[in-house]
Amino acid sequence: MSTISFDVPPEVLDNRESERALRVRGGRSLRGEISVRGAKNTLPKNMVASLLTDQECVLRNVAGVSDVEIVGRMVRALGGEVEHTGSGEIRMCAARLAPLSRGEAAEFSGRSRIPVLLCGPLLNRVGELFIPDLGGCDIGPRPIDFHLEVLAELGARVEETSDGVRLTARRLQGARIRLPYPSVGATEQVLLAAVLAEVVTELSNAAIEPEIIDLIAVLQKMGATISVETDRVITINGVAQMHGFEHTAMPDRLETASWACAALATDGRIFVSGAHQLDMMTFLNAFRRVGGDFRVSDEGIEFWRAGPLRSVALETDVHPGFMTDWQQPFVVALTQAEGVSIVHETVYEDRFGYTSALNDMGAQVQLYRDCLGGRSCRFGQRNHLHSAVIVGPTPLRGTEIHVPDLRAGFSYVIAALVADGVSTITNVGLIRRGYESFEDKLRALGADLDAGVGSASRTLRRRIVSA
Ligand code: EPU
């Protein structure tokens, strides 16, 4: 099967890249201009939305990231067409739809969490699907209980088996649903399932991230009537049929923040073309508090370090809070700030594991089970290391590092850029899940690096094998 043909090397898609490494010689400030395209966390969902109709859909501003390629393959395996029709543009058409075979479902689920979002299109159009145990980034348990509960409330029959979950439905029915937590994925699940359900669904305690609003915009173009009301309530009026759409995906605010942190940590200056201020207000405030500054123009946002970096206390949260995916690159910048910083992670219970490699590089990051820095969160009583205290500034030294997940991976790249000496970073294929052509962008900004330099050293291999 051919790929959509973005710039994603086949070894990345086939998970063969873990042995290839990126070598970074640190000590240079990043300076110049790069661009960001459509968000990694909206593009796959917009592609899934295209499966709700048998008509043609066009998606623009599509980034060449491996998550898009994988979902493209998945759509094809379901019987849909996906065609790369121009720079950053794909045309999709699912005139017919068939469930994935168990083997295909297992393969896709091992690489991404998107298969869980196929429930809406498949239950509405085919009446059944099987979800094997899911993959995605290794950042804690990441259960799908909310997803299964909302689908059951919409009338799906949910049968848990030893290797996954089988779902069936005749016709989904609107319901009044309250999420236990404003989960992004569970909110998307309700949206994608309820648009074709009978009558009205009212979802309370919904996620309202800009990525969710982007998906709602697509569904509205397709014929749905969805209103986002006060207090996290979303009302969805089901329709009998959806039609095609043309949509330009919102820019990636996670990638933008990552480049901003790279400018901050390396004392550089980066103009991120395509970045959008309104989706990043909270990040921009924190960026200024820590000693960075920025200039917003119609074309993008320029980021730089305005003076010595200052320590801060912050916590991650659902929108409009400070995103959990901004946390990792920001923590690397905080290792260069004067004083004691506190970061309280309230979205995921286990998202600081990556800091042990930063400590190996010379950082001083200590993890705590308590809710530090202010308010208590749902992880406070559950014995999770979810608060970090960062003492800085600490010089970092180059080392060998294995990428555990996407965001931690990019934060290791930033740490390597700050460090004295050479760092070798393995498993960089994971970074390509969400950062388009990141090695080219780093070079364009003046980084000193070699990409694809072969396998990890014996020491690191031993560490990887025993991890
Ligand atoms: N949760 C449950 N049960 C569920 C679903 C979620 O307990 O059924 C919990 C999760 O374990 C977590 C919290 O709810 O503690 C929030 O999870 P959420 O459902 O909001 O996350 P997600 O939809 O799985 C998306 C992004 C993540 C991003 C989060 C939060 C995609 C593909 N992923 O995940 O992005 O961190 O929302 O904004 O959109 C990344 O880009 O690196 C990334 C991990």
C-alpha cells in the first residue's frame, strides 16, 4: 500500500527507526525562522470525521507527521480513499466503509490511540467494530473507560474481551452525559458518535480545547448543529446524514510552544511562521513570567529570551490552563532559570519520568507525590510522582538519551542543544509523530547535528533493553 507521500521515511512508519540516532553538538543559540502547519492533535480527528460521510472531504494545512500517515493508512484499510492533492492538502472519500480486520486493528492500535475514535463513524455506518488494546505515547496508563461509558450511554453494546473491546449498535441514541473529567478524547468520542445519533445529546464537563473547537467546526461544516455553552456544556443535535467538507486545520500550538522553549533555553530568537496567538495565551503569559518575550504579527510569533530566566510555579491543566504538552520543553528551559521552580502536573499522573535523563545531564529535578504549588488535584491522594521541583540554573552536559515519548523527545533535543558537548538521542522516530521535518528545521536555525547516525552505543543499548 502506498503512503500519502509526505516527507515521512518508511522506516519511521514501520517502527524500524529506534536504532537510528540524532547526534547534537550543544552550545549554539537557535536563530531564524521556521514554520508550523496543522496540529498533530486535530488532523487525525478531522480525518476520522471524513468517515462520517460518503462524500469527498478536503483537508488543508496538513503537516507531514507520521500520525497523519498512520491514520491515512487506517482510512484506506477501512475502504476509504486518501490522496495527497497538493502541498499540505489531502482529499478523502469514504464512499464505502468496512470494519478493520482484527489483525489490521491490532496493527494500527499498537501505533496510535486514534483507532478508539473510529467508534462514531463505524457504529453509525457499519454497526460494529473491535478495538484492541491501544498504543500511543508511553505517559502512564491512559485508560479508555470514559470512552466506553459514553458509548454505552449513547446506546452501543460494549463487550470487553481478553484482547480488546467489541462494540455494536443498531442506531445510536442521544443522551445526557456527564464526563468524570474534561477528557479531550472522550469529548471527541461523544462528538463523533452523537452527530449521527437520534435527536439530542447534552455533554457536560466537556473538554473545550481549541483542538475540540476545530473538530466542531469541521462537523458543523458537515451539517451538524453543535453548540458550546457556558460551564463546559456541549449540545449536539443529531442529523440523519453528514456531507463533505473543506477545512484548513488550526496550527500546531504544541509544536509552536516547543520552538519557543528552544529559543528560551538556548538564548536564541525564533520566528514561528503560522503560529496563532489566541490558542496560546496561557503559554505566552508563562513565557513572559519566566523571562522570555515575544512579538505577534499576522504571519506568526517571534520568541526570544529577554534577560536572565526567572523561576516560576505553575501547574498544567485542561484548557484554558497551561497544557500538559507544553510542560516538558518548558521544564528544560526552567533548568536554566535562577532559583527554585515548581511544576504540578494535574492532567496525567505519570508524566515526569523523562526528567531522570535530564538529571543525568546535570539538571536538578526532584519529583514529589504531593500536590505542590497551590491547589490539590485528583492525583494528590494516589501516590503518583506528579510534582517537580527544579533548581537552577544548572549547566547540562551531553550524554546518550533514549526518547520515551513524543514531547519528552523534543525536550531532550532542547536539552542537548543547551548542553556542553555531544548528545546522542535514539528512538527519534517518535518525535516525528508530531514534529514535521524537525531535523531540517533545527539545521535551518543553526543547530549543529547529524541525523540518522546509526545505532546507539552498547551502554545505551543495555539501558534500553533493561528499561
Ligand atoms: N482519561 C481516563 N479515561 C479515559 C480517557 C482519559 O481516565 O477514558 C484520563 C487520562 O488518563 C488523563 C486525562 O483523562 O489523565 C486526560 O486525558 P485526555 O482524554 O484529555 O487525553 P487524550 O485525548 O488521550 C489528548 C492528546 C494528548 C494531550 C491530551 C490532553 C491526542 C491524540 N492526544 O490525549 O496529546 O496531552 O489530549 O490535552 O489528541 C501529545 O500530543 O503528546 C499528547 C499526549
